[in-house]
Amino acid sequence: MMIVFKHSTMMPFFSFTHYKSFWRSSIAFAFAFAFFLTFLLIANSLTLQTQSTTIPCNKDPYKELNLIPNPNGTVTRPNKPPQSPPAPDPNLNTLVLSKDLSINQSKSTWARVYLPRVALDHSSKLPLLVFFHGGGFIFLSAASTIFHDFCFNMANDVVAVVASIEYRLAPEHRLPAAYEDAVEALQWIKTNRDDWLTNYVDYSNVFLMGSSAGGNIAYNAGLHAAAVDENQIPKIQGLILVQPFFSGTRRTGSELRLENEPHLALCANDALWELSLPVGVDRDHEYCNPTAGNGPARMGMIKRRGWWVLVTGCGGDPLVDRQVQLVRLMQRKGVRVVGHFTPGDYHGVQDRDPLKARELYGW
Ligand SMILES: *[C@@H]1O[C@H](CO)[C@@H](O)[C@H](O)[C@H]1NC(C)=O
Ligand SMILES: *[C@@H]1O[C@H](CO)[C@@H](O)[C@H](O)[C@H]1NC(C)=O
């Protein structure tokens, strides 16, 4: 499984960078290093055993999230985070062109496609990163400035085409709506005749990627896609799960330790699941907890397809123990997984800090 770049040697996907990087000389070293980081983190006194303590929510989670629930099951989102327009004109002085393409009008789903300008000069085919934005399944858009900037920089630095998918949000559209939209997006990518896609995308070199809730979507969409006829979707090489958003009925050590973490308070976290999971299921449902129920069995599909999986996380994220558990379970299941965990930071750091983002896709 390789991404081939114009200037690069063949590398596992987590090294998809055209920058000179120290592990370029040794794939084996990169692996050893990644596994070392994983185990360092695990060994580093993380209390991995889950606990069943339920923390009473003494704050109003809707207030925390700035959400107003409506009697008809929808929510009002008073915050209007800044959005950025696409820039499709090749005469513009920009390193990356972008444009919005409709996927399914009846669902208002679409993709913002990013094309690095260098692709226009060299008619080589580029890898495609299919990106799913974060926002707890409830918030934000592919047009949100934070994700626009993230995808713009990633397309430029990695030299890849990026397709950032606008999927339907909960609670108006509960899961699995977002996963269905993601799979539909993959089918659309395969059949759409848009010239950016057909001229510049290597359809055999596609990765599903997402941060936070987007990481959850990339994972579950991957499992859904693995069940679809292979001829209907482009050839997926791997999943890139950046601080993926998972939960469960029992609290982990890091959740208890970081209960009031300002970027992802546990109360708010619970409310997001409440609003996005199918009505009546608990948080050990397979959409939410990939290590419970038939989650481990479903993981076998990833192994059978031979996909690589990269899971990244950081010690300051309440969800880090779950991400480590996921990596350990995948390792036991024989999935080709690399965990990349760093100390400190917080949930969503790569969305807000361009340097952290660059560290991420330097991997
Ligand atoms: C639900 O209620 C909100 C607020 O009252 C309203 O704006 C919205 O149009 C309603 N949606 C539906 C589908 O009825
Ligand atoms: C769009 O979505 C609708 C509703 O799910 C579905 O019936 C229809 O087939 C989709 N259209 C296309 C072009 O895929």
C-alpha cells in the first residue's frame, strides 16, 4: 500500500509528505518509532481500565454547547462560525484552487474539492484524501473557515487532492445519515466526471480522513464502504483518524481525569451523543463504541481489505484512552494500524493550530 508522489520514495501513508523527513530513509524506523510512541503513552500511567462511574452533569450541556433544543426535535444553533468561499479560478494567485460540487441535491450534500496548483503544471495523478470535518455530528460545515484552511494547507503541503464532504448533521439527521452520505460521496467520486477529479485523481490511492466526529465518520464510513461492491467506490488504501470521537457507557480514566476539559467537557460530550445516536440506543452501540458488541468483529473487514489505519491523539484529550484502546484492539485483530500519540494539547488542536496540523500531515 503506497502513495506515490512525484518527488518521493514509496512510503506508508502516514508519511505522506514531500518534505524531507528523518524517517524517509527508513520505513522500518518510522514504524518502530510510531509503535514506541504508542507504547510509551500506554505505559505512561494512563488508567486504561474503564470505570462505570457516572458523573452527574451539574451544568446545562445545551448552554455549554450554545444549542437551543426545539420541540420538533431540531436544534437552533445561535453561533454562526465563520465560513470561507471556494476559489475555483485558475487565474487567482493562490496555491490551491477549490470548488464546491453538489453530491445529492435532495439531501443538500456536496464536496469542496481542493486542487494544488502544482497539479496543473505537472499532469501527474495525485492521491485523494476524502475529508470529514469535526463538530460532534451537530455543528460546522465543509465551508467552515477552520476546515477550509486545514484542507487548503493539507492539499498544498501533502500535494494531494482533498475532497471535504458536506454531510447531513444531527439531530435533524441522526446517525447513520452521515455515514450514508459518506458512502454516497465515495460512489459519487467514482462516477463524477468533473475535470479536476478525472484529470488529477489517482482513483487507486484514496484515503478516508477525519478529525473528531469526522474521524468517527471516516471509520464507520470505511466499515460501510467495505460492505459495498468494490467496483462502486474508489480504491481505499487507508483510514486516517485524527482524535476520533468515540464513547461508551463506561468512563475511561482520561475522561474522568479531564472531566471539565474546556475544549470537550464530559457533559457536553454526552449531550452530543444523545443528539446524534439513533433514538433509544446506548453508548455501547457500534457507531459510538467500536470496542463493544460486534465492533471487534466488524474490524475484521478492515484487515481483509488490507487498509492501513493511522490513529492520532494527545494526552490532553479526554478521549485519548479510547483512542489508545482502539489501537490496541486493532493490533490484536491484526489490522495494520499505527498509533501516534503525543503528550499535552487538547481535543481539536489541529483544527485551530496550523503548526499542529502540519505536524500531523508530516506523518
Ligand atoms: C422546528 O422548529 C424550529 C423552531 O421552532 C423551526 O424553525 C423549524 O422550521 C422546525 N422544523 C421543522 C422541520 O418543523
Ligand atoms: C439522493 O438521495 C435520495 C434520498 O436518499 C435518493 O433517493 C437518491 O437516489 C439520491 N440521488 C442520487 C443522484 O444519488
